[in-house]
Amino acid sequence: MIDLRSDTVTKPDQMMRAAMAAAEVGDDVFGEDPTVSLLQNTIADRLQKEAALFVPSGVMCNQIALRVHTSPGDEVLLDAGSHIANYESGAAAALAGVQLKQIQSERGHPSVQAFNEGIRAGFYWEPRPRLICLENTHNKAGGVVYPLDEIEKIADLARDADLGMHLDGARLWNASIATGIPEAEYARHFDSVSVCMSKGLGAPVGSVLAGTDEFIQKAHRFRKMYGGGMRQAGILAAAALYALENNYTGLATDHEHAQSLAAVIGALETFSLRPGGVDTNIVIFDVIDGRSATEILEDLKEVGVLMVPFGPTTIRATTHRDVSSEDIRSASDLLRKLYDS
Ligand SMILES: Cc1ncc(COP(=O)(O)O)c(C=O)c1O
């Protein structure tokens, strides 16, 4: 099978498994796991933040961040297509007790004007705006990179309006590889940043939340409350460190693969690529010949290619380190064979 469903389907290779087996470990709930501490320090340095916390998942990172930044009844402004609003099982309402003000946008990236218009005037009968969350790269929009100059303007707006800034940077690594802008250059505009080690980097588990010492101290308490305190987690942190050191530059290959795939899909009359092109490793396209996404996905599965539905007539294909150039060539041939009229 050529599995293009997600960049989370990768499996640890022998070298990563060897790094995991050799990890020095301790009980991290007692703060005694040296490999977890090393990962946390490495990510804090990389993002130029005071501290960082190893967390089981990207969802938990985002939800801890919302909890630290807000009080129940507060309002969080974010893109209507964001992961937090769409794919976290309603956790923002259930756990932090906040309401989400969902701002519409073209490619997952509301402008500073859109956020400005979304900030309420401050009457006591209104929910209190407290936080802006951005997503870079943006999953639902198709791995789109948030332009840095727009982020700067939104951060200025947030400062003026006394709002916090959180970045869902599950794929911040991809944004940096695509633009050459270091992760810290993006991160400096945010009070908290979440990054995932288990997406394109290929670690089996784990995300890291970074911020000030004070923010991370509070986050530590909520991680425990949410059941995310782990014991000999150094085995997982070792995989994350290995992934950062060895798999980071390979993200560029995933981006090239996504471009090749998009070129093939874009040339077929059955499909229409989302406008704006492909920035990183995610290709989103619509089926425009009257068939449903499910019908197309079943045909593709039969010939050995997996993708996921992203709407009734929308499909997502994601490239990753376990998909080779040969796989991309085969998937392209199969797509042409099935859909070139
Ligand atoms: C943008 C974004 N944020 C957060 C997450 C959540 O990560 P996890 O699956 O580790 O909870 C994902 C997962 O795909 C994502 O795409």
C-alpha cells in the first residue's frame, strides 16, 4: 500500500528503535527522566523560549495551552478551519470552558483586519476575548504556511488588545523547511507554541509545549490533571530527539513529493486542486466529475493507494518519510491510469 493518509502513519526505523532502547530513563513525574529533560531543553532552545514540556499529543498541548491562557467563559479567536475548532472533540468547551470565535478565511489564515473585527468591545455582558490561536502550517487548508509579516501584525494587535497568542505548530517544522525562516523567528510572536514530533519528523509519540517558565509551570499542573504525566517517557523522548536530529531535513523531500503529486492531480480533469498551490506536504483537491470522495478513495484503495476524505467531494493526500520517490511515481501512474480521460 502507498499510504498517503497522514504524516502520522510513519513507523520508527531500526536506528530510531536503537536510540529508544539505549535511552537513559527515570520517573518523569518526579522530574527524573534525563532524556525527557534533554528533549524539553532542546526544544526550548530551538524555539528560544524559557521552558518546554513533553506532552503525549498535539491535542493535549493545545488544550493545556488554552487552559493556562484563559478562564471559563473567555473567548478564543481562531480560524474556522483550525484543528482546535474542528478536530479536538470539543475539548476547548469541555476542558477550558471557553467559547471559540471562528474567523472565516481563504487559506486558513485570517488577516489582522479579520481578527481586529472579531475582538469584542469589552462590555461586561460579552464574553471576554483572551487569546488568539494560529496554526502554522494549516492542516485543513492544505499545509499552508502563515506569512510571517501577517503573524507580526496579528501579534501587535494581540499585544495592544491585551490578548495572549498561542501557536498550534504541529507542523511548524514544515513551515521552516519551506520558507527557510527558523522556528524561533515564528515562535517569538507567541506566548506559547506547540510542536509535534510524531508528524513529518516520524517519532511514534509526543509533542512539546513551550513558553515562559511561569507558563510551563502552570502547564505542568494541567498536564498532570489531564492524565498526561508519564513515567519512563525517556524512551519516547529519545525517539523525538532522534527524529529532530536525523529526519528534519528530509521534510524537504516530502515537500517535493507533494509538488509532484499535485502536478499530476492538477492535470487530471476529474480533480481540481485548491487554489494557492501546495506549500508543504499536504495536497487537498476536489472531485469535480460528480463522484464522491468516498467512491474515488475506494477505487484508489483497490489499486493500493490510500488517502483520506476531507469533505463529501474533497480528498487529502499527505506525503511523509515512509513514502519514497518510487511510491510517488507509482501513485502518479495509477492516478493517470484511472482518471486520465
Ligand atoms: C495542526 C494540528 N494540530 C494538532 C494536531 C493534533 O496532534 P495529535 O494527533 O498528536 O493529538 C494535529 C494532528 O493531526 C494537527 O494537524
